[in-house]
Amino acid sequence: MAELVLTDVEDGVLDRLQMRAARHGRTPAEEAKAILLEALRGRDAVLWVPVDAIYHRLANSGRTFSDSAELLREDRDR
């Protein structure tokens, strides 16, 4: 696993990291990893929330939908 070293971290930021780590029962290094993971994964997950809502609404409607590939081929071949 790779190692990441941060330099010139402001004292206030480090203090807040240590407090947050203590609240979660982690070391500051573990907390920093969790923050990075959350930030990088969370953004992608948030983007899919509206898509998932539409998918679930359509899935629960009981309607069936055909594969549109054939219709696209027909349109392209015109």
C-alpha cells in the first residue's frame, strides 16, 4: 500500500482532525484515510442518487421496457 505524507498542515486543521479522530475512536492517520475515502467515494455515490430514484420508480411501476438497441439500429440504417 502506498504512503502519503502531508506537509505544512495548519495547526487548526490538525487540531480538528485529532478531535474528529477521537470522536470516531481512530488515530489521526486513520481518520484522514476515512475522510479521503469518503470524499472520493461519496461524490460518485451522490451523483447516482437521482438516477437510482428513477430506476427504482420505473422498476416498481410494473411496466416492462424493450431493449432500444434494435430501434436505434433501424433509425441509423434509414
